Amino acid sequence: ENWPEIKGNITFKNVSFSYKDGEKVLENFNLDVKAGQSIALVGETGSGKSTIVNLLCRFYEPVSGEILIDGVNYKERSQAWLQSNLGYVLQTPHLFSGTVKDNIRYGRLDASNEDIINAAKMVNAHDFIMKLENGYDTEVGEGGSRLSTGEKQLISFARAILADPRIFVLDEATSSVDTETEKIIQDAIQKVLKGRTSFIIAHRLSTIRSADRILVISDGKIIEDGNHAKL
Ligand code: ATP
Ligand code: MG
């Protein structure tokens, strides 16, 4: 992989955030992640894990404080820059209406059919795609409504693999898939993480164990920070 214009250092600096009219989910949240580190976020439901990664993906922006990528506030970057350098698979994956192929290709307009199929094979999505009415040319419907959550996650994952981003975010991507697919995804995750800065939210120990750092989140705060051997 070749990422000339990005290292992938990430800093949350005094980040506070609340959803519209809600209480503060994060208050003066600080986190420094070195380029290439893999971070696992664990913690109870509602503790703020998805909020942290949704802020990083800029689906929301901090109410106060800053998120820096390689020392630069991400608000100073274009959406296109972020899109090509940060890939994500979210808890509630969102596809756009269009074909399976369009959804995997996304910003990578230079990708060939073969590239797209290889990305799908890497996450074990190829077989289910071939069973759809028109294979890779099947329309997924508004927001992907004609697919299951697990299928949408697999397509999002194939998209992320194809995009080859420097920063990779995975929010419980294996929660809605079967055991066999999960194993294949675990292998794909290990490959994807190499050399990337990554944030993974998972409940399964196998995913968490291999992370460089495990952050335990409680009530919007980091209450433990270490690796598997230490915690
Ligand atoms: P889970 O393990 O269940 O996925 P989580 O750690 O990812 O939980 P978050 O989704 O970050 O938790 O939620 C943190 C807090 O923010 C919770 O109190 C939740 O109810 C609230 N919250 C999350 N998303 C929204 C939203 N879109 N609008 C309003 N409040 C929200
Ligand atoms: Mg969550």
C-alpha cells in the first residue's frame, strides 16, 4: 500500500459532544493514536463507543474540541480527502440505491470488475452476491433495503477493502453474520489492519485480542487503556 499524503496519527483533543437536545455523551475526551496502531474499543451498551467512531468518520462533528489527523483539524480537509483515507464498516451500514457493484466501487472509479469481485471474495460476500437476482448488477434498493444487515455489512466491508484507506473503522461488523462468514471476516480483518490505523468495536474476544491497544469505555470516558496481556 502506498499512502503518500497521510500517516494516520489521530488525536481527539478535549472533544465534547451531545446529540441534538441530549445530554453530553463525551466531555473533554482525549485520545492520542499513533499511525499504524490498532485500537479496540470495548464497554457496555450506550457507553459511547459508536459515538467516538462516528465523530472520527465525521458523521457528526465535535460540539467543542478538535479531532486532528496528522496534526490537522479534520474540518480543514475536504470530504473527498476523508473519504479516500478513512474507510468504515458501521453498526447500521448504509448503502445507497444502485447496484451491488456500484456500492462496492463507491469512490474508486478506476476499479475493474475483477478488483470488485476480489474485494467481495476477501470478505466472503461473493457467494451471496452471485445468488442475488442479477448478481453484482442487482439493485440494492433505497439504503440497501432489499438486503439483510449482515449482507449490507459485508458489502460495506468489501467497499472498505477496495478503497484501501489509511484509517479503518469497524463497528461490530460481524454482529449480524453467521459463524462461518465471521471466521472469514476475522482473517480479512487481520489482513486489513496491517500498517493501518484502525478502530474496532467488537464484543468478540478473538477480534479484540490482537489489537495493539484496548480501550475500555464507560460513560464516555476511557477507564482502562492497555493491551490484552496487561488488562
Ligand atoms: P452499543 O454497544 O449498544 O453499540 P455504544 O457504546 O456504541 O453502545 P453509543 O451508540 O455511542 O453507545 O451511545 C452513547 C449514548 O448516546 C447513549 O446514551 C445513546 O442513547 C446516545 N445516542 C446514540 N446515538 C444517538 C442518536 N443518534 N441520537 C441521540 N442519542 C444517541
Ligand atoms: Mg455502538
